Amino acid sequence: MSRKRLRCFVVGCKNEHNSRHLLPTSEPLRTQWMSFAFEGNAPPNLPKCVYVCSNHFTPDCFVNEGQYKAGFAKKLFLKDGSVPAVRDPASPSEEVCRSPLIRSRRDVGSQTESAELHSVSTQLSMRTLGSHHRSTGVQTTVSSSDFGTAAFMIAPPSKRPCMDLEEEEEDGFQGCSSGSTAQESDATSFTQPTEVSAQASRPVQQICKYIVYESCLMRLFEACPVCQLRCGVRSLRRGTFLRVEQLCQHCPFSRRWDSQPIVGSTPAGNLHLSAAVYLSGTSFYTVEKIFAAMHLQVFRHDTFRRHAQMYIEPAIVYKWQNWQDGMLHQISQRERVIVGGCMRADPPGHSARFGSYTVMDLETNTVIDVQLVQSTEVGGSSNMEKEGLKRSLDLLEARHVTLHCIVTDRHPQIQKYLSDRNITQFYDVRHIERGISKRLVKMAKLKGCEKLRKWLRSIKNHMYWTAASSTSGPERVAKWTSVLNHVQDKHTHEDPHFPACLHAQRQSADQGKWLAAGTLPFYKLEKVLSNRRILRDVTKLSPHNQTSSVEAFHSAILHFAPKNSAFPFLGMLCRLYLAALHFNEPAGTGYVDDLLDLIFDEVFVDPAPYVEQIMRIPKPPALMLR
């Protein structure tokens, strides 16, 4: 049908235009158009085609009014079933008067059939085809030369029509609201199109992410949204980042779409994945295997290490030192502080490369210091525990922390060192009890000593009761040795510090459990419980909290630094700090969010002061691994 200038058939409209719309073939809709155009008085010689100016339709009748006003569309498209409703239109602009109205349009996602029209806002339609502005969700400043070479390809037409969103009873854009959590996002949630801009304005580390299949994504770029013809598409990838460039060969339309924001020159998703892997204590190689199994695109380990050294590890050191400064300031205000200390060897054995000494506030079960010692610094792994304790005590002394006592194991070097520094030391009950119990279990297996099995649990509990109920060394020894009389069914003792058992006198139902003096089982038991070293250690049993909390922290370290994995000195130290932050915050993982904000908002923006801080940490020469 040739173009020619026509007059609008609507009464009172003097607009001339070169656009036209075919009169609908459905009789009810044709009747409505006729009634509106001629006010119920249609002439008998009405032509087959009636042309109506676009100014007589309300804005909601058009599918692409925003695209047209932005210059991305040359024609206006009416929604099926639209009827004119504006009787006396205002003076229209020349562009609107000349816009064509056609009866149907071809769906971008399917070249084979028309699809029902739905108002669904997406990043491609609402943002790319809107006014030209930059958002955090789509970046356009990265040069394509950074990605290597990729060939142009013409996307074939889709063989399967697009799924209608109404089939899933979804009528809006699915996304995460600003206050949603990871658990909430598993359920179906909808936000209004106006909330999409609020999503894009959030920090990149807080924006929701989704797994998108390549075939589903490329379907959005198959056809030009202006002329509906097939387009040339080029995809460029760097790690988890994908860029799609669309160029229409039939009209001037072109666009570039990025799958994630660009922070500086680094895709935010790559840095975020590296940080998430490190901060969660996960192995990158494990994540790499998971991604490979799912055919998810990921970067190499070299990129992960570069992110760790430049941004993640400096942030961890800064976070820990700031937290530690505040904690040491708090405990320095207390009159007395009881701490527990213990070393963890990595890997275990006589040839350990690293030793991490932990000092914990036993009143609050809070890790206040972790010192990492390399065996080459102190002439062998046997000297690492003493050096780690020395560094921690020097730090507490420099921060004016008043120590009441320290609870440790029975390491001979530790005993002498604390004695020289005039620091009160107590022994953890579990360390002594565990050694004695092992020896008694062996003896109970000997022929003639089977009766000792009935006393193993009682002797173990007796040691804990002795430590908790005594106030002096002689009292502890008296209570401990009283068990030798108790197993003979004697409950009065010669030692004035504990003259009699505190339990009520009663007749035992198992008379065969009692031991007799001079028998083999009693002789074996007396030899172990009355050992001179054991009696000396019993005088120093801790009446306060034990170091079981320190052992629990060592178990937490295994998650961040497994013993079967080798780490460099700085990497090991940062994982110890992460384990301490995790242990000190058992109610949640708020430290992870704080670290992510620190990495993206501060360290990445200006890494120099953070890297300088981490460089001040004394690092021994790297070990030569065999």
C-alpha cells in the first residue's frame, strides 16, 4: 500500500499525516471505531480502510511509546484491541502526528509467530531501550580489546516459542527487594518495574545474582527490537563476566550489554566470587570442580590469588587488627584477666612447619590474639610454642592488660618461661586427666587388673572435682590421694587438709569392686596416682575455666585452614584471623558482610594504605617444601 497524505476521519481533527492503521476486521471492534470516528453517523460510501491519527489514543494503548520517544523506534505500535478515546486532542507534535499505527507486531523472542503482549520490564527493554544513561547494573566503558578475539555470528531463529509468563502465574519482574535475605529469595517474589532502579543503585556486593543459561540469554538478542529482523551478535567473556554486543544489519540499532557491573576495570562478579570463596573458608579448587560440573564459567586460580593478595588479605588484616584493638582496650579496663593459651601445629608431628598460638579470654570465651610462628624462625618446631606465647604476652603487656593467671598445658618450656616472668600458671585439667586415663586403660587390660575398669570413670570425675572444689595446692593433693583410700572402702583420711570423704556413708551393692592393699591392681593404681610428677601437677590444676574453648577454636581453624592443605605464611595468618572472627561471632556471619563492604568500598578504591599495613607484618623466608 503506497504512502500518501491523508486526512484524519475523526470529526474536528485537522491533522495531516502520512501514517495509517487498518480498520480491525473483528466486527465488534470495527463498530467501536466507526462509532467514535463518525459519532454514530457513518457515511454510506465509507472506504474499506479508515485512517485515525495517533493523538486520539491514550498513551497506554501503545506498546513502544517510550522507545519511539527515545528515538529507537520509527513506528508506534498499537496493542491489539485498542480503540480511540481522545475526542479533542491537543496540538500534537510533528513527530507524533507522523507516527504510523499498525495492527500487529512480531515478537522479538520468536520469529515464527506472534505472541501475546505483556508489560514485563527487563534490563534489556526498560533500560537499554530507554533514555541514554549509565547505571550500576550495565556498564559501557570497558574496551572490547580486553577480551581477545570473538567472531560475529548471526543468531538463527528460535524453534520454540517463548514461554508465556502467565502460564506460571507471574505478572511482574521477579527479583530481590532491598531487604530480602538469601533464604527469602528462594521463594517466588515480585517487585514492581519502578523498583528495578532501586536494585541497580544498591552496592554491587549486595545485588542479587542468578544462574542464567546461555541459550536463554542469547534468545533476547536474536532479533532487533526496532525492525524485528535478525541481528549479528558477538559475545565476549572474562571469567564469570559476559558481554554481548548486538548490531542490526538492517537498521542503525546497536547495543552492548554487560552481565555484571565493572568496578574500575575488574568485573564485580569475579572479585565477589574470589572474596566469597576466601571468606567462607572454601577451597578454590573445590569451587572450580563444582563450576566445571555445572559448566559454569569461572576464572583461573592465578586470578583468585591476585584478588587475594591485592584486596582480600589486606582487608582481613585491617578488620582483625581494628577488632583486636577494641577488644584489648576493653579488657585492659578490667582489674584481673584470666586467659588460656594453647598451640596448634600445622601439620601435626615433629616436623610441623607452622605453629599457631592462641590466647583466649576464658571469662568471655573470646579469642584475643593469634600468633603464627614458622619453625625456621626458632630453630625447630619444638620451640614454636614458647615463642608464640612470648609474643602474645608481650602484646598484652604493651596494651596494659593485667593478667591474673594463665591456663595452659604442661609443656616444660612454658612452665619455666612463665616462672621466670613471675606469671601465675595453672594446668588444664583435661590434659592431665587424659594422660592418666590412657595409662589406667592399659593397666585394666592386664591379667589380674580387670577390677580397675570399674573405677576408670570415677577416677576421671574425681580429678575434675578436685580441681573445682579446692582453693590451695595442698588441699588438691589431699583430695586427689584420698581416692586410694576410697577404692578400699575407707572414707576417713590422715591428711588434715581433707580428713574424710564428703559423700554420705552407705552400703555398696557391688562388694566385689573394692580393692585390697597389696594386690596387683591396687599396686598398679597407687603407682600411677601417687607419681611425684602427677602430685606436683595436681597442685596447679586450674580452679577456673579450662582451655576446652581454645580446643573448640582449633576445630574452627580446620574449616579455614585444613591440615592437609599447604598455605604460605601470609595466607595461613589471614585464615587464622578469619577463624578468630568467625569464632568470636557465633550468632551469625556479619563479619563477612563487613569484609565485603570493606573490600568493594575502600580497599578496591585505594588499596595502597591497606597493602602497606599488611607489608609491615614480619614474614619469615618461605619454607622449601619437599
